[in-house]
Amino acid sequence: MSEKVIFDADIAPLKDKVVSVIGYGNQGQAQARILRENGVDVIVGNVRDEYWDRALKDGFKVYEIDEAVRRSQVALLLVPDEVAPHVYRKKIEPEIGKKEHFVLDFASGYNIMYGFIRPRPNTDVVLVAPRMIGRGILSLHRQGRGYPVLIGVAQDSSGKAWDYAKAIAKGIGAIGLPGGIAVKSSFEEETLLDLLTEHSWAPLLIAAMQAYFDVVTEEYGASPEAAILELYASGELAEVARAMAEMGLFEQMKLHSRTSQYGQFTRARKFYRMVKEVVREEAAQIWSGEFAREWSLDQAFGRVVLQRLWKIVTSSRLAEAEDRLYRQLGRR
Ligand SMILES: NC(=O)c1ccc[n+]([C@@H]2O[C@H](COP(=O)([O-])OP(=O)(O)OC[C@H]3O[C@@H](n4cnc5c(N)ncnc54)[C@H](OP(=O)(O)O)[C@@H]3O)[C@@H](O)[C@H]2O)c1
């Protein structure tokens, strides 16, 4: 496969197969429903809880995870990344071991990149990673639109792994529709891009908003309500993000006033110099596996760091003011 971007593909590799969707959460629900609409024989594997019931209500045949894998030739592993290695070891690997060949699809590169899951040699290991939350996938699908995915192959046991990756991208409604695009990638590239978003501009946005809130309310007497509306509650930020997606990062700047353009461009240069080294360090920690080890350690200790951080942010002045405002706005 030489093309870097793919706009359509043949779904045929899935047509004579049973495809199990393992995990009926954000991604699982969206992907299972669209696959079924596209004529694929889909079953769901889940633990017996409310998601099991929801899949039944949506008209799927639902099985215990090992049973679903037993009944299928292709599985989409759509459980959270931190539980996937355990689910794979206990429920999936023993079943794949009994088969001649299997196709295992991931929606994120994390567990393969860091070796937390090491599939058997009889397995095609493919990546079809949506750049879209599950809810967004369904809403775009209702409008007859596709969405971007990164696709990759970590192990090609059949010689047809790329065909399976492309067929899955087509089956889950990513390509073959306006707005849809699959970019040839790898488990490593997807993990780097995904985690570096979470370790660079996304936390920078949170930190900048917190600093902004503290400075204007503590040092300039601004009202918390006005500050929070300015920051994100008005929905203006969402509109700007949409304009970025539709028009491009710099083209959308023409929608802002000249004062705003001047302020943003001059300050962006200052911040670029401040953050580039930090971004470089974060990328290196992701690439070397240092972050994955750090996060695994916190999970092994019952996620104490994550829980403490939740406590700190939810008891901040910003969170308290937001709660008051959102109650007044009827959003809570
Ligand atoms: N969130 C997104 O929109 C998004 C976007 C792109 C890629 N992805 C990727 O998609 C994959 C799935 O993420 P998600 O956000 O869709 O997951 P999710 O909604 O949090 O959960 C998915 C499913 O996993 C099940 N599950 C949770 N813990 C389990 C356990 N210990 N044993 C067995 N099943 C368990 C859940 O069932 P119960 O909770 O009922 O147990 C649920 O059915 C991940 O690889 C993620 O990186 C997600």
C-alpha cells in the first residue's frame, strides 16, 4: 500500500466474517451500529452490566467476551486502554490460540507500542484510530458524513492486514463518505500524536485558563461569572475550534478583529519560545516509554495521583465559581 491518504476502500474482506465488538462504550456503540448498517455481521462482547443491556436493547447479540471472540474471525478491541491488557490476556488470547487465523483491531496504538499486549503470530494486528469521539461519529454518520482515522498494521500474518484495516475504516463509516479520510500511520505514530496532544496544548489550555481566572479575579476584581463566560462557558471557544477545523488555523484568524490578530500573533511568538522545549521533553518521554511507565505505576497503586489531582481541581475557586454559574444557567 503506497498511498498515504485513502478516501474509500472495499468492505468485502469483512463481508464473509463475524465481527465482534469488544466493549460497548463510547467507541464500541458507535462502531458496532455503523458496521451493522453497512451490512456486516456484528456481535458484541461485554461484561454483564448496563452496557450489556444497552447492546441488547440496540438489537445486538451479546456474549461474554471470550464467547464473542470464539464466535468471530475479526475483533475490534474497544475497552479502555488501561484494562485492555488484562482483558486480552484472560479472555481473548486463549480463544485466538485455538484459531488458525484472527484479525485484531485497536482504536489506539498504546498497548501495542509499549508491549502491554503481544498478540500471537497467527493474528493480523491492525489499527483504525478515529480522530473523533463516539458521539461525534454517530452524529456525523446521521448526516451522511465520514471522519478522519489513522490506520496501521503492526503484524501482517495473512498478508492482507492492510485490506482489513481499510475495510474496517470503511465499515465504521470513516471513509467512503464526504469528510472521511484515512491516513496511513503506525501504532507508534498514533500513540505519539495522541499522547502529545494530552501532554502539550491541551494541558496548556487548562493551565492558561486557570492562571487567567486567578489573575483577573484575585488581582483585578473581575467577576468569576464574566471570567468563566469569557473563557469557555459562552461557547465561543467551540466556535473558534470549529472554524479552525473548517477554514484552517490561520485562515480563521481573519474572523477576529485586527486588535485580536495583532495580540494573538505577537504573543504566540513569545509562548512558542517558552513551550517548545517543554513539548520536546514531553515527546521524548512518550517515545521512550517513560510516561507509560509513570502511568502504569499510578494504576498499580490504585490511581492515587490521579485521584488527588481530581480533588485539587474540583475544590479550586474556578470549579466552585463554575458550579454556581452552571446552576444559574440551568446546565447542572
Ligand atoms: N473516547 C473516545 O471517543 C475515543 C476516541 C478515539 C479512540 N478511542 C479508543 O477507543 C478505545 C475504547 O475507548 P472508549 O472511550 O470507547 O472506552 P469506554 O467507553 O470507557 O469503555 C468501553 C467498554 O469497555 C468496557 N470495560 C471497562 N472496563 C472493563 C473491564 N475491566 N473488563 C471488561 N470490559 C470493560 C466498558 O464496559 P463497562 O464500563 O460496562 O464495564 C465498555 O463497554 C480505546 O482504545 C480508546 O483509546 C476512544
